[in-house]
Amino acid sequence: MADKTTTSQGAGAAPTADSPAAIRNVVLVGPSGGGKTTLFEALLVASGVLTRQGSVVDGTTVCDSDEAEIHQQRSVGLALAWLEHDGVKVTLIDTPGYADFVGELRAGLRAADCALFVIAANEAVDEPTKSLWLECAQVGMPRAVVITKLDHARANYESALAGAQEAFGDKVLPLYLAADTPCTGLIGLLSQTHYEYSGGKRTTTHAPDASYSDAIEGLRGTLIEGIIEESEDETL
């Protein structure tokens, strides 16, 4: 923890989680039932804040503690929690996806530095979510898309990715490729590593099977080109 009696850091010193430069507020948005609360829980478990992931169905999540939320199995208000990663304090903001609680969504957006659009792999992108993306774009808020429910019986990663690109634009580029059918793993396009999640948690990592080579090469090349173009735009 930073020494709060110190008024300034030395030249080149890394920011601490107590400094404004090392704080990020990230809001999770998207339609009701898209998996925002489950993703919220998973991030807290992955970062070590929680030792066990709660369940929306069982009413044991950090976010949905209100009796109405537990009964309806959906969020009706904002929920906050924070985690620390690589010296950065990340405040997660879970928002309701149901239209009746749009005021809670707006409050979460006003407090956020960036937004994660949570889209289920078994559903199409709805119109309110498309409109919200445009609103965030107009104010210059950084955005990313998270595709959830890859283990659902009707999940289709390729279709969900294509739907997100159609709804949000071709600058939406995947960092991972879904592996196996049904999906039990992810292939990192930059690391070119196959991560296994068959037991619900990452268990093993290994080189991708040769059958994925063409898909990896194509998607990885597009991703790298997109990163280069974005970097060039920022320097202009």
C-alpha cells in the first residue's frame, strides 16, 4: 500500500492501487439473462476475492442479495465489488438488464471508465443493447464484448461473434477462439495456447490441435492488423 504521507512518487515509479492512475471502474451491461452477474462472480473468483462462485439460481451471488433479486433470479439494482490485478484496482459495476431499471444502468455508466457488453452465445443482440453501444461510442467510452454461456446447449460462438460484429461494427475482434463442440476450451489467438475448461475451471494448457491452424492464422492476422491500425490512429 502506498505511503499516504508522501505527496508525490519518484520519477518512473509504478502507480499503486491507492492512486487515481491505478483505479479503473468497469461497468457490465447487456440484456437481462445474458450472464452479467455470473461473469461478475467468475471474475471475483479468478482474482482470489472469492473462494467459491455463487449461483443466480441458488441466490448466493454477491450481486443479487435483495429478496426480489433472489426470487426473480435477476438484478434489479446496481452492485459493486472490487478486485486487484497487476497493481490496478478494478471496481466492477453490475447493472440490471431489464428495461424497468434503466435508471440503475445509467447510474452505472456515469461512474464507469469503460463498459463490458455481455452477450450470450445462444441469443441475438437486441436493439436496446445496440443503441447503448452507440451511446457509449458517442461519448468516447472504451468498450469490449464478452460472449457468455458457451456451454449452453444452443450456444454458437461463431454466430454470436458474427452477430456482435454486425451489431457493433467490424472493429469487434476476438481474442479467443472457442474450441471443441460443445465448447470446453478456448484458444488464445495472441498466445496461440489452448486452455481447457472442461471442469468449469482452467485445468490444462497446451498447443492447439493442428485442425485449428487455419482458423487461428486467419483470426490472429486480422486481430494483429486491428491492433496496429488502432495504435496508429491513437498516435495521429
